[in-house]
Amino acid sequence: MTQLFDTLGFIDASTVRACAAARDAHGAHWEAAMHAEVAAVSFAHVGKVFATPRGHAAALRDVTLDVRRGEVFGIIGRSGAGKSTLLRLVNGLERPSSGSVRVQGVDVGALDEDGLVALRRRTGMVFQHFNLLSAKTVFENVALPLKIAGVPKAERTRKVDALLDLVGLAAKRDAYPASLSGGQKQRVGIARALMHDPEVLLCDEATSALDPETTQSILALLADINRRLGLTIVLITHEMEVIRAVCDTVAVIEQGEVVETGPVWRVFGDPRHGATRALLSTLVHDLPAELAARVQPLPDQAALPDGAQVVLDVRYTGESGGEPDVGALAAALGGSVRFLHGGIERIQGHAQGRLVIAASPVQSLAHGGAVAALLERARRHANHAEVLGYV
């Protein structure tokens, strides 16, 4: 039975029964931490080294991060970057080789077995794979940990029904997993993770097995849970769309190191590390084919043909509530300016824009100087500008 529950991501039977004792033994410690002004989760100079047949492999290197209470914090990186290892440190499934991990101010590495039991009650976890028991109904799958813990039937019925209502599965209460869609199965997983009223919810690639439409519905559910319950959510993903849709703050991890962190609107609008820019490249749409075919590369030395205009790709990140002043940009470029492509969206209330502009070069300057002058003027009014060619 213990092996079964480890596989499912449940707490095993003996651990569940120990929870009440652990809560009593460690409750004062946890309550004191909760009332202090501390981060929900903090990593301080964390390193993790694994032994392999070829020697030691560093999965994490000097990671320092703070996750604020009540926020949705995203950790993104390529496969093998160290994301899952970092997440597993939060609930003690892995121990750091160096540094410390604190949850609600409590040092995870200092906890004994009873302390880890108390920790895992406060850190629910949603997995990529749903791990539902096929012979149990939706209700029974969610209720099983409470049943094993000996919680009275009336109490667990009340709790499970409330959670199924929260995740939008009240009508599927008596259905079996085989009749559920992937999104519905993940909703069962989310309800199960909330069973012990956690203060932190960990999501390990919770949407990577889902289609885009279902992914959006699960992200909307997580955002709703975050708002309703004030629950801190830490999620890992390799998809920037997931970060943009639901997160407040993002950390980019590359080869075990955090290379960039900040509010989502800032990181998306002004990425400062090559790894971040590479991840964001999947969201930057190429020019329409018709326009791309018209843009010609700039000649190295020769002047542009008569009437040709330099094509600039301009990116803008505005302060909260602000929009790009395209009039000021056009005036700064001078001469004839045409807007060829682009648009503006909002992330966390901040305008994020891309404009592809055709501008006439400064006539009084030689070819190279004229293009450089246009680029410099564009950069005064944008976070990023580059020359694509000419039309």
C-alpha cells in the first residue's frame, strides 16, 4: 500500500495517520512562521548534486529565490534545466546538497520525519500525470487520503463535495476516470492536492499533457483558486504561454542556474538573458509571408535605392496603464514613416507592443550613418529596436 501511494503522489497510510501528531508537535512552529513577515518559499544559495555512474552531476547551482505569499510564481527552462529538482526541494522529496530551503519560514532541511509530514500537509502537489485509480469514482479518488486517515464519513463527504464544486466537477462526482477527459482528470488531481488545505500548491508541468484549449481552462482554474483562497502557487513549465497566462513572477533556469527573474511583464517586455530570449522566441510571430518577401537585406556599402525605406522592428514595454506613443516615435524618426505590422497586448496591466516600421533614412548622412541614426532614434522610444532590412 505504501508503494502504491508513493506512486500516486499521495501520502502513504502510516504518514497520513501520523499527521495529527505531527501537527500538534510542530503546529506552534508553523503558526509562528506564518505570522512573521517571511516569504512563502525561499531558496538561499541552494545547490543539488547527484551521484551518477560517471561521477557527480550538479543539477542546481547557487539558486537564490523568494516566492511571495499569495503569488503565482513560475519557473521555466528547457528539459534537464533543473526545474523539477528545484520543485521537489520545497516539500522535502529531495534534500539540497548545499544552501537552505524554507517554507513559511521553516527550514525544510532541519525537519525530522514528523516535521516533513506537517510540511507535506501544507504543500499540495499537482503532477503532469493524473495517477487516478481506475476502479474508484471521482469522489472516491479525492476522498481516499481522508478515508485512510480515518476521517469520519460525513466530514470527508462535505470536504470532497466542496472541492469538486470548486474545480467544476460536481456533476462528475460518481463518474469513473475512463469517462473523463484529460482536463477533467487534472481537475481531480487539483482537488486531491487541495484536500489538506495547503498553504502552497506545487504544479509540476501540470498542463504539458493537455491540448491548448484544455490548458487554458486549467490555467484559468488555477488563477481562480489563487484569487479565492489566497493560495501561493509555484509552477514549473517549459512553455512561455503558461507563464504569460497565469504567473505574477517568473524565474528562468538554465543548466541548474537561475539566470533571470522578475515580474512577468518586465521579463517578457525586456528579456535580459539569452536563455530568456530563446524561450520567448516561440511567442514572437514571424512577419507575414507577403511582407517578409518584400524586406531586402541592407547593402554593406552602397546607398539604398531611391525611395527605399529602412525596416525597423521596435519592441515596447510600458509602465502600468501606459501605451506606446507612436506619434512621438514617428516624429523622432522624421520624414516618411509607415507602420507595416505589429500590435499591442497587456500583461499584468502593462502594454507590450511590437511595431514593424518603414522609415526614410536621414538624407544628410551617408548610408551607414543614416541607418545608425534611425536606429538610435528608435531606441530612445523603445526597449528594443533592430534593423530588419529595407523595402
